[in-house]
Amino acid sequence: MISSRHIEVFYHVYNEGSLTRAAKVLNVSQPLVSKTLAYAEHRLKLKLFVRHARRLSPTPEADILFKHAADAHQQILKFNNIAGNLVTDPSSIINIGCTPSLGLGLLPNILNNYLKLHPGTKFNIVNLQSLDLEDQLKELTFDMVICFNPNDSALFNKTVLHAGKLVLIASKDSPPKEGVFKLSKIQHEPFIKIKNLKTNQAQYNLDELLRQKGISVNWIAETETIQVAKAMVEKGSGYSIIDDFSAGIYGDSISTREIKPTIGYEICMISNKEKPLSVNAESFISYLNKLAGSI
């Protein structure tokens, strides 16, 4: 058996009729071409060329094999073209998983700025809750995930893009009188609860953290999305607790208060160490790593 390299050498020697010219096309030395061809003939147990003073004449066996070598040569060219396109073609799609609120508040600015540097890049964005995103990433569905406080896993690479704190949000018409809201007072107010709102305190979500502190809530509705909680708060239905990043995006439509004790969170980019990444996906991850802490 011989390798594709031996087939390529045979193809070019046959095409050029000369070891020297074949070596020039292959950008290698003439002795290396001669040695490779001799090895191919040895392995095939066939004489491929009759050597004259300055030229090689193919044998009948070489004439038969050349047709197949030409097909192999075209496949190698096709392979190299595809590989080259993966490096230079900006159209390969980058698959991103993101929570709904970050898909609205964080991701558009990041993508817009990246597209100015890399026009033509294409993104596929899927919005799910953080726990679902992590499960999907384990299944290699996404190139990367942007979410709140992912669970620690030896399977993931993690970059903290932003760290902040949770805040209380209320209607502009009926905000708390206090400038800083004591968390224990939440049990006396109608509350819109966001399911699985994650914190950076020992991987507790907000519900678990409140229970640990002995604080019960008078919740009137629960939702999986910050947008729904914000809409209900804006209408005066009650209070809610969300991250300060999202609260800042909503601006003047709601009233915001710090809460005590402080509860922190992180927005992270995670990728699966076992996921083969395209050149474009690696480029975008590198871009996000450079943004770490500056968002």
C-alpha cells in the first residue's frame, strides 16, 4: 500500500515527464521525489517509468494507474480548497445559545461590533434558560453559550464577561420609599418570581437563597423570563428581583433599588472542550475572551 503523498508524486512525475520539474511543482527537492517514486514502485511491485537521459517514459502499468491518480489528485485539490475556505470564508455559521434577556440586552451590541470587524459572519442564536443551555452544550449543540452563573463543570471552558448584583425593580408610580431595600421586607410585598434566577452564592438560585435566609415571599406570579416580570412590574402588579444589567437596559420604564444584603451574579461565556470548532467560532470566542470584564 502507498499513501496519498506517493500518489501525488507519481501524478506529477507522469504529468511533467521529469523528476526535476515534478520537484519544482511540489516545491521539494529532486532527490526526495526520486526516493519517493522508488519507494512507490517497490511497494507496488511495479515498474512505473523507464528512465532515459533527461526524461522518464511511463510504462503501460503507469498509463493505467495515472487515470486513478488523476481522480485522487482532484479529490486532494477539493479537500484543500474546502479546508482553505474554512479558514477564509466568513460565511460559516456560529451557533450561540443565550438566555432570552441576554439575547435582547447584551448580545446585539456584541454581535454588531464583531460584524464591523468581520463582515459577512453569520450567527444562529437560540434562546433558552440557563440550565437548558448547559444541557444542550453538553450535547455539542452550540459552539458557545452565554448565560448567568453556569454550574462548574470540568467539561466547560468558562469566561466571566460581566459581574454585577441583583436589584429590586418596582413600578415608577409606586416605588419603595427606601433608597436601599432590605431583602427581609420582600415578604410583605406582592412579588413576581423568576424561576431559577441564578446567583453566584454557592450555585444557589434566588429561591434557595431566600429560603436559606428564612425569607418567604408573597408571590403572585412566577415566570421564566425577566421580560414578563418587568412587564408586570411596570403595570404595578408588584415587585421583582432581576440583575442590574437587565434593569439598566429598561431605563426609565421601571424604578430600581439596591437590595441588602447584596446578592451577586455573573454573566459567562462557556464552551465545550470536546466540541470541534470552526475557525470562525474560535475567532468569535477569542473576541469574547478579550471583552471579559469590560462589558
